[in-house]
Amino acid sequence: MTASSEQLDRAMLDLAARVAWRADGYVGANPLVGAVIVKSGRVIGIGHHRRFGDVHAERAAIDDCIRRGEDPRGATVFVTLEPCSHTGKQPPCSDLLIRAGVGEVVCARRDPNPLAAGGSGRLKEAGITVRFTDASRLAISLADPFVKRITTGLPWVIAKWAQTIDGRIATRSGESKWISSDRSRRRVHRLRARVDAVLTGMGTVLADDPMLTARDVRKVRSRAMRVIADSDLDIPETSALVRTATETPTIVFCEKELATAEITCEKRKRLAELGVQVEGVPGRGTGVDLREVLCVLAGRFGVSAVLVEAGPGLLGSMIDGDLVDEMCVYIAPMMLGDEMARSAAAGRIAPTLAAAHRYELMRAKQIGNDLEVVYRRRGR
């Protein structure tokens, strides 16, 4: 591959990925996918999978060609994920591309779903050139959440927090309102509007009494369920989460024995009357088994993406269990310089740098005087 062709691959797949990202939070368990059609050096069609059940990216791009009065025959299609080969809510994209008579298909990633994979083979059998390329890191990373769900059965987990320059999320007394700016907090509400569940721990419930809902957001796909890791079933019935449970789905995960024990019977009954669902999972150390919590959320409740908004204890446990895929960090222009101030995560023992979990920088964006930084776990 020449340098110029690799540059073209990167530019077109980057464009396809940026277009696909517009549907974040709207495609359910399906992947974000974008497609760009190029002919004689010109972009003649662009499309993406807009929402769950809607037409796939390849169809949207071909429809765009038709609207423009262009003919995709002999063109090159750049698509972020291998075209599917099965009939679901939509017909196979590979058959569509064959009928359209395209000349080449360039993909950023193979489809890991055994039900849908194999589209590239069908295209090749029809005489269409198919190439897979790693030229666009953006296009490859776009499918990370989908690939994780298919290969592990677990939801994509995003941890979010605001910190000072020196990495503190609260003072030694627990004061944290507000480290980040109004603009940064509005972006957090937008993030809540794109996930299926928001997970927190009892430390945060008792310290902040949060609502964990998306407010003042123009587009909310659905109300994300609120999930509380509460091993001892201590959640106050007067908390904001419990008081609003009839408005927004709220689940409390406690240790399995307490979910059926006589000693908690009255508490569970009162919580149920208030709209709170209590689920029991095995305990692990000082809290519930968080991996099992994620398994239940994915398997029983169809959760594809989880946002973690919690204190250092729960976040430390999530990191220790290698359960966090992505981190969205808001760095505010302030310094505490207090060694007793609270850090983002705690509870791990890491005597050497080799014990650190390592992440890859995905993007950084200035939000007023704050800095929004997004990392992903290496190897995801």
C-alpha cells in the first residue's frame, strides 16, 4: 500500500467514524457504524446507522448517493465495520453492496458477531475487492464497545470523575462541589443521556445524595437506570434515589444472602413499595462482586453501556477487577496540595509501576478552563 492510499484510507475511515459517532446512545446493543462512498476521487455518499432497527450505514450511504444523483457502481466503500451477511431487522449489507456493483470495500474492523460475520467472504465471491486496514485508529476504536459485548457478554464501562490538577476529587473532609465547571457538568449530563445505566456506591449516596439523572439535555435516548452497589442494604429510604425511584428505574445490588434474609424483609418490602428493585449477588471482599453486577445488568436488563459515578472505594475496586474500559476525566485548574485529600481511586496495592493499569489517550478537549480527557484501557 502506498503512502497516498494509506492517507486516503485514514481520511475516509476517520470521516465515516465521525459521522457514525452522531448516533452514540441511539443504536442500543448494535454497533456504531459509518460508511463513505468514493468514486473518481470524490465523496459521492455518506451514511451511518442512526438508531436501533434503522437502515445500516451501507444502505444509508447508497441512499445518499441516489439523492445526490450519483451512481455507486465501481466505487470504493469505506466502512468502519465489516458489512453484515445475515438478515435481522435489516437485509444483509453484503448483498446490497453486490447489487449496487461497487468495486472495492475497505473495512476498519471485522465483525465479531458469528451471526453477522462473513460479509467480506460473500463480497469476494462476487468479485469485489475487500481490504482490512488499521489506518484509522478512530474507526477501529468505534467498535470497541460492541466487540466487548459480543466477546465477553459484559457491558461497556465508562468511569467519570472531576479532579484537581494534582489528582484530587475531594478535600480531606469530602468537599467536592464543585471542582469542575458548569460547562463540564453539562457534558456529564449529556453522557448520562447516552448510557443505559449509571452505577454508584453507598459512599457517594451518603456523601452527595445524588439524583444521577440527565437534566437539561436536548436529546435523551431513554432514562438510564440508576444502580447502587450496597452490600449491606443500607440505602436510606429518604435518599433522592429512593424518593424518585417511581420516576426512574432504580436497582440496589446487595449481598445475595441479604436479598432473601428475614432480617431485611421489611426493608426490602418498603423499598419495593417505593419503586426500588433489590437484587442479590455474591459478596467479594468488602462489597458485592462488581463483575457479577455487570453480568446481571447485561444479561437480565439488557444494559450495553454503564457510566460509573462513584467514590474512590468503588472505582478502585472496578479498576482492580479490570472492569473499566474508558475513563472520562475533567481536570479543573485548581491545586489542593494536601496529601490527605481524596484521590480518584483507592484500595489497590501497587508497589511498582508494573502493577499499574495502563490506558491509551483517545482525545482531549478544552471545556472553558477545564480539560476533558478520555482514556481507554489498552487492548480493548
